[in-house]
Amino acid sequence: MTNRSVLPRSTPEAQGVSSTAILDFIEDVEQNIHEMHSFMLLRHGAVIAEGWWHPYAPDVPHMLYSLSKSFTSTAVGFAVAEGLLSVDNQVVAFFPHSLPEKGSRNLANMRVRHLLSMSTGHTEDTTAYLLKSRDGNWVKAFFSRPVRRKPGTFFLYNTGATYMLSAIIQKCTKQTLLEYLQTRLFDPLDIHGATWETCPRGINTGGFGLSVKTEDIAKFGQLYLQKGAWHGKQLLPQAWIDEATSKQIDNGSNPNSDWEQGYGYQFWRCRHNCYRGDGAFGQYCIVMPDQDAVLAITAGLPDMQAVLDLVWKHLLPAMQPNALPADNNAYEKLTHKTKTLHYSPPQGLDSPLAGKISGKRVILDHNLFRMKSIRFDFSGDTGVLTFTIAKKSIQLKLGNRRWEMGDFIFAQFDDALDHAAATRVAASGTWIAENIFQATLRLYETPYVQTFTFSFEDGQVQVGFKQNVSFGPTEFPPLTGHLYPWRLSDGN
């Protein structure tokens, strides 16, 4: 390998894996899962298959959601190795000025290891209370929640606990989590351009908010597979890797669920003696020690178990102990498939309404999204929608039967819009009926695909909105409004 920043590549057969099995996995995903955005499969340290469904791409970071937690755990591992803290430290000892007036014994007994293993003793996730704290003091909001169970005895997935790990790292190191990991993890692994969201007080969110590229996820998994060693240097102690990825607490007993095989330090145990970091809607770093393999996935999936089932069905049994005979025909089919993965823009049809509504606005009735109006402009193979929300105008360019690459402010049109940053989008607009126009948005740095549907009838308009995945509803009641000027024969 001449370029140490890039993982080595190999044919699957040279690493003991059938190209046909990988192709079967991809085709099963496309037929039954949908919204896979990328994957990278490593065996014996080499990439044997990789693919991105266009417009998702190798050089574009992807929102990781809770896969961020495993990176936060890694930062704690570095800090423990450097003697900056211990997993047996009391959590309250780091923030004596943020404690409630009447703290409980359970709160006092909460240790760093309990944050790591999601066994803080809380009986509800604290995250919503952190996000709603008026003064932006998430540490204080965390401590204000009752700790009803003895720490270490009760598993509850609690993203607020991971935020506290980030806050502890910043308190101990005087650096943000991202800054602390930069020289210890990201630089050695040649991971560049990582970004991490922060709380109102400048602390990285820890449990979510990290964005990196697919190959970066794969490198991270390979580091763990190699027990913390990278290019001959021990970055993390092997003892920490073993501790972090072992079962620290029970989280269920269903033998068929990959969410009930035990939990480590911000890592999930899986079936088949595997473990993983994962994030909402299908962001995965799956480590398979017995097979000496790593699988990185980004996606926008509503059912996260389904894709794991396909990994165990197709990929795991395909991994043989020795190299297989070369199979050029199967390898060429796999290579062609991975190089041509894509999501096609909607094709639709032509409508005479396009020219009649171009230059007009839809004036919307009062709605919870604070959306005032939407203007339509069509010219050639490009359309432009201009949303007026509160006092802000947001422009969205649409390709006609093609993806138009641009930026869009992603905030689901709520109060968060005032603070939202633009994200890259591939957008296409088409008429799906003579009086129905649909805009499809692939926010390709995120798991989200959004669809706006505009139905026109005698100057009246209904605006529908739905999204492939969400922490809440994926579809909302339609907004109503009217065209202005309302007669379709009118000019501007």
C-alpha cells in the first residue's frame, strides 16, 4: 500500500469471500430494504467491496446519529489511558457547581462507567430535558432528572449520558471532544473533515452530531478489530478495546434481536459474537472478530434489524478461512453493480399547468410551520421553489427528470429554522399528474429523503409533506392555500 491514508483494496475471492454472495446481499438490500446509501466491506484489513448509491458519494460525509457514541467512548478510552480520569470517578465530582440543591444517593453513586454502559439509574432518557433547557446548561439539566434506580443495575438507552461523557472530556482536557480526538484518532487514521454538533455552551453533543465519510467509519472499525493498533503503533490499549466491546450489562433476552445481546461502553453486542456502533436509521460500524471483517453502512432505514438480518444471511456465511479460486465473471458482475448503484430522479410527465403557475405564489393559510408562501418558477429543465417561512426566504432548485445539486436548509420548517445550517441536496421536480407537482429532495449528507406534493384545483392548493424516516411522524396533514394571482390565465 503506497498511500497510507487509503485502505488497501482486494478482490473478495483473494480474501476468502465469494463475489456472488456480496452481489446477492446488495440485490436483497435493493429488493427488500431500500434507502441504503453506502457500504464498505473489509476482510483481513482490505476493502473487498464498496458502493455508494448516487447521489451519495465516497467524498461526502454522512450524519452518524448515535454511531457518534462509539467515538465518544473512544475519547474516554484515550483519557483513561492518559491518566486524566477513571471509569470509577464519580460523575458529580466533575461538575460541583451544577448540582441540584438536594442530590440523591443514587446520583452521588453514579460513576463514569455507568454513563458508558447506559446504566445511570435513570428510568427515562434525559435527552429531551437537555434540549429544552432554557439556559443551555445541559449538565445541570442532566443532574436535575431523578435517578430512581441504583446505578449499574438497570439498562436504559440514554443519549444524555453520552453528552455527559463529552462534557467530562472537555472539563478534563480543556478541549472539545472533536479537538481531543483529532490528534489521537482522526489524524493517525487520516480522517479529515469530521464535524460535530455542539450544545449551546460549546460542548460537542457526544451522543449524536458527528459526520464522517463511509471509509472513515470502516477505518474506525478496523482499528477496533486490530485491538487498537494502527500501522504498527498502539493507539488505544488492547485492554480498553476488550472492555469497551464486552458485555457490561444485560439489555434483554431475545435471542433473535441484535438489540438484546448485551451492551458495552457505547457499543452494542450482536449475535454471532460480533459487536457494533450504530446510529438511527441505519448508520453502522459492524465488527466481526471471528471472521476478521468489518462492515460500514450509511442509510435511511426505518427497520434497522432488517439490514442486520441480511448481513448474517449473506455475508457472514460467505467468509471462508482460506482464499477462494479467482472468479473473474462473478467479480466483474459485482464490480459493475457497485459502480452503477444509484437512485434515479422521478421521471413523471409534462403538464400544461407548468407554464401557467410559473411566476405565481401559493399564499398559505395559517400553519404551525410558519410557512407564508411558496413561489414557483420554471425555466427549461430547471425549476425553482422559493419558500417564505416567517421572515426568511429559502430557495430550492429542482432538476426536471434529473438531480439538481445544491444546498437546502434542513429544519423540517419549525422553530429550529432560525439556527439551521444548509446541507447539500439533490433535488428533482416532476408532474405526477396533470394537476399534481412533486418535489423530491435527497439530503445526501443525512438519512433523509423529503417529498413535497402540490395539488392544484381551481386556484386552491394543498401542500403535502412526507419524509422517509423521522423520530416523530413521517407525514403531516396537508397545508392549504391559494394561488396568487389566483386565475391560472393571469400573468405575474
